[in-house]
Amino acid sequence: MCGPALEMFCFRRICFDEFHEFTSLKQRVAGNECLAFNSIRLIRAPRRWGLTATPRMERPADIIRMAEVLQIFLPPDSASEAQRFLDHFARSNSWDVATVPLEEHVVEVSLTGRERALYMSEAQRHGEHTERCVQLCSHFAADEACVDSKTAVDHARQKQQTEKVENVRRIAETKGQLQALLARAAEEKRSLSISLGHLERSRRILETAAAFFESTLKSLDPTGSSVECSVCLDDASGKDLVLTQCGHLFHEACARASMDLNGLCPECRSPLGGAANLIKVAGLKDKEKAKDELVGTPSYFRGQRA
């Protein structure tokens, strides 16, 4: 111990400034601050004062800690005794602003050319009602590092140049991010376009397959009626019909005429691909009839044919 302990002395009066700080020491265990609270509490003095503008009085325990520093015992968690302590020992002083005289003094400030330029530059960027503008126009406090107006001007130029370089760097960085984003968007757009093209082709294939199935079913239905050719708009019997690969029925002559004209289907404008791709409905019916006859023939006759 470098010096005598304070508990060895008896003081005439002790005043605790920021009294709320002492009362909060008891709750702090780290750093042995609770021991400091007990040491302060044990200092002997017949008169003890505590000064604070922000006392903690949310709970009775806060009032009890205040009384403990002042060496006054209160029962624990007793709200009535805590209130009695405040009524008897606590005093509150309010500051009467009206008693303070207020005088206005107008002081004219004459700025040099450099000082005026600094003030106008600051007002142009941030407005005239900022704290820095008030400093520049009243008593010229440009910066702690600037001892005169010349240094302040050089510092302002350097600051503006640094901000400009930083702004250019951020613009280039933002442009790079934008270009990368657009490149990714273009790649995603191309990928989606390819997927959309595949889906469109799949849709056309499905539509063609459905139309081919319906047309084939219509042409082979023994109970079905005649089919209308969409080229000449006349009814056609089964022996006059041909079926295209895209699933449409036409007169054979109409289909061949359209093939000679542009090679496209008159119904859906799909390529016909030549006369070999035209399927004669009569041939399909003959095959279907031959199949039916083969199915109805006894097994020994079928064996002889084979």
C-alpha cells in the first residue's frame, strides 16, 4: 500500500458527485467494483452529501443503495420506507432560466477573399444554416489543422480533389457492376429464349401428332361420313383422300397442286416434303380390311397361307 487507507480518517464532510455512479458500483462484480462500493461506504464522516442530476429511482432497491452509501439503514424492498427516505432527505433544485440576463451583441465580421470563398463554397454544398458555415463566417474556424486561410484553402482543394477521385472510382465500380449484371441478364435471356424455342417446337409436334391422330381416326372410321377438303371445300370420299405428315386430309389432286405451287400444307403451312410423304387413305382402309379378314380366318387356313 502506497498510502494510508481512507477508512483510517474521519472527515468533517463528504460530497459524492455523480451520486448515481456510486450506487451502481454494488451491482458490478467484474473488476472488484463491488469492493470499491464497500470501501466508499465505510469512509467515516458525520455529514454525507450526494449530488446527481439523473438518480436511479425505478425500484425501491435503487433508493436503498442510495441510503446505504449515506450510511442510513432501510428495510429491503420496502417501498414505503424508500418513499419516506426521499421525502426526508432528498432535495431537488430547478434552474430558473428567467433569472439569467440575456443580452444581444452584434459583432461585424470582415472576411478576406479566401475566407469568403471558403464560406461560399461550404454554403453552396451544405446550406447556410450548418454549424460549419457559422464557424466560417463568425470567427473563421476552418479546421483544427489549418492555422490560416491559405492552409485552409489548400486543405479544401485537396479535400475536393480526394472526394472527386473517390467519386470517379465509385462511378467506375458501379458501371462495372452494371455491365456484369447486364451480361448475366443477356445470358439468361438467351438461355430462356432457347428453352422457349424448344417448348414451342414441342407444342407444334404435339399439335401435329394430335391432328394426325384425329385425321387418321376420321379417315379409318367405318361409320364416319365424308371429309371436307379445305382447298376446294368439297366433300371427298375415302378413296380420294390423302393424309399429310402434319395430320390434315385433302383431295389427292388438291394436295399435289399445293405441293407443286409452294410445297406447303394448305392448312398449317408446314413443308409437305414431296409426294412420297402423302398417305393414301384408301390404302390404309385396305390394309385395315385385310387385317380384319385375317383375324376372322381359322388358324389352319392361316397356316396354309403362311
